[in-house]
Amino acid sequence: MEAQAKGTYEILSKQAQGFEQIVKAAGGEANQAVLLMIADMAGMLKSIPPLDELFKTAGLKLPNYLGQQLNPESAPKDETE
């Protein structure tokens, strides 16, 4: 139990150090740090292939309850482009 608590403490300490570095990089502004993290996560997510493509590569098909692929004409437009 004590070893688990120590491990959890180490993880949380490293996370706190990382957050502190992000806030410093954002000029000490916590709100700007949050925006920086969100922007970084959004960029990372765009680098991950869509689940449908991963399943197809493995020879599998996504279950229908996860949704169906939209036609390009009916898909919502990305406002960032």
C-alpha cells in the first residue's frame, strides 16, 4: 500500500512540474496555459488516423452503434480551414 502511495505521489509530482513549466511558457498566465494545452492536444489528435482507417487496416469494420461515415457533401465544414 505504501509503495502504491509513493508511486502515485511521484506521478502527481511530475505532472505538477509539467504544469508549472507550461504556465511559465505561457508567461505565468494560467488561462493562456490552458489554451496552450488545448491547442497542443488538438494538434496531436489530428495526427492520429481516424478509427475507421485503423479498423480497415486491421481488416475490421467499426460497429454501427459507433456511427456511420458521412458523405463528403453532407459532412459539416471545418471552420478552421
